[in-house]
Amino acid sequence: MEQENLSVVLHAQGDLRLEHRPVPEPGPNDVVLQMHSVGICGSDVHYWQHGRIGDFVLTKPMVLGHEASGRVVKVGSAVRHLDVGDRVAIEPGVPRDMDEFVKGGRYNLSPTIFFCATPPDNGNLCRYYKHNANYCYKLPDNVTFEEGALIEPLSVGIHACRRAGVTLGSTVLICGAGPIGLVCLLVAKAMGASQAVITDLTAERLTMAKDLGADFQLTVKKSDRPQDLAKSVEDMLGGQPHITIECTGAESCIQTAIYATRSGGVVVLVGLGADMASVPLINAAVREVDIRGVFRYCNTWPMAISMLASGSVNIKPLVTHRFPLEQAVQAFETTRQCLGIKVMLKCDQSDQNP
């Protein structure tokens, strides 16, 4: 094993560096991974550009990256289910305390949870990384490392569709055709949605959405009135959707989501925008439209792996750009400019394959 551990470290707002850090040693319940593929998330770019997301503020240097997969190279003394050489996907959120949320199965809501690349916790955009073995999931032979890394955004889609109650015959509106909107589309169709409309400002992203199974694509402009967009969605579907999954965080899109959803339906808020938003709450209340939040995910990795291994979901087309770890700054700039869909960093010098 190498002695140098090249890592992508954010020192301060706008100050992204490649530097060598020590190769970690595993604790009793950990494994050390040789990282293979790590996707760049919008949150990584946001920390780079702004130094914070909401109450999570960068106060010391932090390794970025949380969409990741790798190969086990060292195993802690108490680990029984993983061996050296196993290919694994990493769930980045690991509970620290056995609190009420962990006991109830909603460990994503635990206020003390460890989460990769969320201050002050380091991520895994590096050559070697240590993680709790219970949150490393063995990949079947027919699932690639890149698919393993994409389980993280796919999990957001699974959790959102579960929260929304997507089932056989559901009609669904998805606001935003970025990476999260597209995985929500894939999961909604896999869970039985009969028709899906997806909206975006960018025609290229809607073309990708069409290729991934969207029944209708709606190009929107920032000047569009939410009520008018809601009417367009209703005309496309022949009725209002049962469910709207809002993936942009934009105030106008949240307004559209509420106006568009049929009475008795569900709006799920996935995208994160400003702390305060003006929305037609009374419209939702008198029509019994439920508004539900989404925070990351929980208990999704086994389902995601099964979906990928069975072929019920194909997320490979989401990867549009690949860079070696040494070109991390260029990769981040590509993501910042919204070029393509998903940028993947390849951390293993000896294996740059998907």
C-alpha cells in the first residue's frame, strides 16, 4: 500500500488544494478503503464557493467528497462481513449516538451524525479513506465502482419517492432535471409511476430526462408564472399529478409544486434554497396537499444495490465527465459551470475504468 494519501482539501472559501495526508489505520469496527470513484456533488461546490451551507460552516480544512466507492485494503479486528479485496459502496452518514432517531430507524435525523464532507467531518475524495464497516456495502460483480458511487444520489431519489408514497399508477411532477431530479425520475418510474413530467430551464437536461424515461418534458423560464406552469403540467398529464418532487429549492418552483399537485396529493421538498420562502400555504391547506421534507436518506443502500444489480434502474448515463484525482480543481470547475450532469473523479491510479 502506498504511504502517500493524495486528498482534495478545502481550506477556506475558494481555497481548494491537493495535498498529501497520512494513510489512515482502521479501528476495530472500521475498514480502510482504496478509493476508486468519487462523484462531485453540488454541495461540494457550494462549500468551495461559499464556505458554508446553512448552519454547517467550514472552520478548519476539510477533505471533500461523499459520493464514493472503493476497495477494502485493511479490515478492523471486529469486522466480520468484509474482507480485503471486497468492492464496496460507502454510505456517508454514520450515527455517533444511539438516540431516539437511531432507535426509530430514522438515523439521518440524528443531530450528532457523522457525515462525510459536512463540517467538521472529512470526506473521502482521496486515495485512502477509513470508514465504519457497517456503512460499507459489498457490490455485486455486475455493479461497477461508478454505479457504487452513484448510489449516494440514487439514495436521495429512493428516500424522496418513499416519503412521497410513489406507487403503481402514480403520476409525478419533478421540478428540476439536474442529477437529483434525474435520479428521482429513475426511481419514480422503477417504483411504478405511470407518467412523469419533468421541468428545467435547460433543454439539454430535458433531453437527458427524455432518454431516461420522462413521459413529458417542460422547458421553463424564470419569468413564467407558477399558476401558468401548473396549468401546463395539468394539460400534459390530462389531470393534476398525485405527487410533486421539488428538486431545485427555488421559491417559484415550490410555488409551482403546490399549485400543480392535485387535492389530497403530496409535495416533497428535496432541493434546498433560501431559509425563508413565500409559498401558497393556504392553497395547500384547503386542498389537503401534504408538504413533506427530505433530509438525505436512511436505509436505502440495500434497495439501491438491488435496483442496480437487477437492471431495474440504469444510472450509468448520468456520468458525463471523468477526471483523474490529480485534476480535481478542473473537475470542480466543470461542475461549477454546470457542464454535463455528473462529474466523476478517479482516485485509483492503476484503475481508471468505470
